[in-house]
Amino acid sequence: MTGPLERLARRGLFLLDPEAAHGISIRALKSGVVPSCAAPADARLEQTIAGLTFPNPVGMAAGYDKNAEVPEALLRLGFGFTEIGTVTPRPQQGNDKPRIFRLVEDEAVINRLGFNNDGHGAALARLQACSRQALIGVNIGANKDSADRIADYVAGIRTFYAVARYFTANISSPNTPGLRDLQARESLAALLSVVLATRDEEAEKSGRRVPVFLKIAPDLTEGGMDDIAAEVLAHDLDGLIVSNTTLSREGLRDQRQAKEAGGLSGKPLFEKSTAVLARMRKRLGPDLPIIGVGGVSSAETAAEKIRAGADLVQLYSCMVYEGPGLPGRIVRGLSQLCDRDKLASIREIRDSRLDYWAGRNV
Ligand SMILES: Cc1cc2nc3c(=O)[nH]c(=O)nc-3n(C[C@H](O)[C@H](O)[C@H](O)COP(=O)(O)O)c2cc1C
């Protein structure tokens, strides 16, 4: 449960336009007024995935800290890792405002931001000031007016190589026209070849191999999932992030806001993104790391993503509703689950509901 201060802060923020409220929350984190609610370290929650040691499996998803303004403050809230971006080579404004909408009854968000960000240079300067130990991933994308989108991803790898603990190639935002086409088999093959060759070159130069993950949409056909899985297995990719926001509007209560264009996230995305996660786990086998994202709102939903095949989870939208204490509460809840079920590691529950979720028709 949220505390009285968190509830009061939420009430105040909800009087504001969502984008203004987001700006205030970033400023509050920067200024240090948000108290740390991190859970105590628990060795049962620690895992080494793609060569990185995650102190707990709960991460901040991309899109909250697009410009790397508060990565270390987010880690202090109790997240085991955080992902900045999406960043594009050149700064861009994104779409016209308003472009973020709260669906309060559904505990959901619709956004059509369109990769508004300060560009590579600004984020790089901020990350250079962060500790190299901090588990910060860099989510890279392409400018809307780019003549060569793949070149924008390559520029991301080169620019951030020294400061990123991992990369996420985001090809699944619905708000940059044509971006999701990179998920089609031939385009994905071309993207992965070039991006991973660039990573290998940088690894050779620096003696440090930075893992690269691919972030996909939840709106995929079975054939689309087959194609992605085939290309992922054909390349030396380090993992998958499932999923970005959805274009679906099924099952929403707030019919007025549901009409807004953009990607839907939060509680209504949980089932769909978890089913796609399980279907990708089935296709990829037990070894490839998968980060499950979409509608994580509690320790129970975080655990359910792991049961459906995730190694780690991320969240964004439910923190809008639950407040900055959410990551700490989830981590504490996962420790309690380990106590209750006498687990030596949270990994023991991975895949235990894989068949159930892979069979869900959503
Ligand atoms: C306002 C907003 C902005 C987002 N921006 C990005 C982004 O820049 N890059 C990205 O990969 N995902 C972005 N996302 C998607 C989230 O990272 C996440 O995949 C999705 O919201 C599902 O998780 P959730 O239900 O916990 O929010 C954004 C989500 C929201 C709500």
C-alpha cells in the first residue's frame, strides 16, 4: 500500500497535465526530496544475466528518464537497473502536445510522444558524470526524419559504448511512423547484422563486450513472432525485451481517453505482453535472456512475468499510479515470496507457468 505522503503527492500531480507532472517528478528526483524506499539487499534476488549482475530483477523501463537526467536517483528508489532513452542522434521535439493521457479507471497510460529527446550529445554528457558501477542501460532509436535509420542505431552504439552497461535497440515504438517495420524479417536481419557487428568492433577496441537487447511490440502475429525468433537465434543478440506499448484498446473502461492515438501501457497491457513473452520464450528456448515489461504493478505481477519466462522485469506506467515507493515494495514482496515458498533463488519460479501463458489467447 502507498503511504499518506505518496497519496497526497499523487493527488497533487493528478491535477496537472501528465507531461507537466512527469517534469515535476523528474525535478523532485533530481533535487533529492524523494526519500529512498529501497528494500534491503537479498542474495536470492540477485542474478547474473548477459554477463551483468543485477541486485534485483526489477528495472525502470525506457521512456521515463529519456534524457538520462536521474538514472542514479532511480536506482536509489530500489530499482535493480534503469534504462535511459529512447535517445536519437539529433535532438527532436516529438509530436504536438497534449501527447500523454492518463486512463485513471484502467490504471493505464496512452502516449504518442514520438521520441522527444535532447539527442545523443546531451545524454552522453550526463552519463559520463555517473558511476560506471551503476546498472544503466541505453535505449537507442532513430530520428523521425532520418534518411538511414540503421545508421542511427549504429551511431547510438558507437556514441554510448563507454558508458552503457547494456544497449536496447528499440524497434517497437508505435509513435515513429514506419519504425515497427524494422521488425519484419529482412529489415530485422539487416539491423541486427550491422548493429551487432558495430558492437563487436567496439568490444575489440575496448576489451569490454556490452550486451545488446532488442525491444519488440506486443502487437505481433504468430508468423511475426516466428520471424523475430528466427533472426534472434541467427544472430549473437544478448536478449529480448517484451514488450513496448500496444495499439490495442480492448477491455478499457475509459472510452473517452481510449480514442486518443498512441501506445497503451499499464495494467491493461499485462495479459497481452505476458502472453507474447511466454510465446517468445517457447520459441527461443531456456537460455536467451528475456526482460518482461507491461503492466507490472505489484510483486505478484512481477513474479507472474518470471513464471511466464522472464529473467528480469521492468515497469513504468504503474509507478504513475502507485508512486515512487513501488519498486521497493515489489522487491520486498519478492523477498517475502522467496521466504514463503522456501526458494534459494527467485530463478526457481522461472517458466513454472510458461505453458499457461503461452496458451493464452489475447
Ligand atoms: C510516457 C511513456 C513513454 C515511453 N517512452 C518509451 C521510449 O522512449 N522508448 C521505449 O523503448 N519505450 C518507451 N515506453 C514504453 C515503456 O518502456 C514500456 O515498454 C511500456 O510502457 C510497458 O510497460 P508499463 O506497462 O510498465 O508502462 C514509454 C512508455 C510511456 C508510458
